[in-house]
Amino acid sequence: MSGDGMAQEFSCKDAGVPTCSFMVRDENVDELVNIVQRHASMFHNEALGKEDVLKHTKKV
């Protein structure tokens, strides 16, 4: 297990895209950021930086 055992969660709905049901939860922040960045690029034609992802990420 990596990190402090605290999972991080990102969802498009929480980030202001109410029509997208994408959500990811991971204990590895770098992995979560990578997954969100790929999703944003493929499905929303958006290039998000790590800070963009993290400001909409919450601990769960």
C-alpha cells in the first residue's frame, strides 16, 4: 500500500462537469492525476495540469 492510507477522489461532477459521471479514487496521488489527465484529454479535449486536478480532489 502506498501513501498514508488515505484515498483521494476526483469526479467530473465535483469539478463542474455535471453531464459526466467519471470518478476515480486512488491512494497514489500521481496515479490519480495521470488517470484524470488522460480522461480530460480523451473525453473533454482539455489539458489539465497537476494543480488543476488537485484543486478538485478530496480525501475520502
